[in-house]
Amino acid sequence: MIIKSIKEIIAEVKETPELMHTLTDDADIIQDVGLDSLQMMAFLLRIEERLGVRFDFESFDFSHLQSISALAAR
């Protein structure tokens, strides 16, 4: 369910509904999805809001965005 939620949020932020169905669990959130800096912040804030998690942006490592499944495992 977490992976599905992450894909939904990516599709919303990119305003591309078909991404929900085309992204694989191994898709690189930075390279494959291509979020710009504003979209990335919107994505992370929506993840926090919808999934009830908090990112420590002081120690946040972009390797966490290596894939959708890697982020879901965090």
C-alpha cells in the first residue's frame, strides 16, 4: 500500500495520471520520474502528510530516492 501511495503522489505532483500505472517499483524517483526542485519538495511534503511520516531534512540522503521501493522501505 505504501508503494501505491507513493506512485499516486508522484502522478499527482507531475500532473500525469498515467504514471500511476506505468511506474515500476524500481523506478528511480529522481532520474526516471524527473521531478524538478519544486515538484520534489511538493512530493516529499505530500509523503509526510499522507503517510504520516517526517523526514529529517538535515540528514536526508538522496539515495533514499533511488527507487520507489527504497523510499517505501524507509
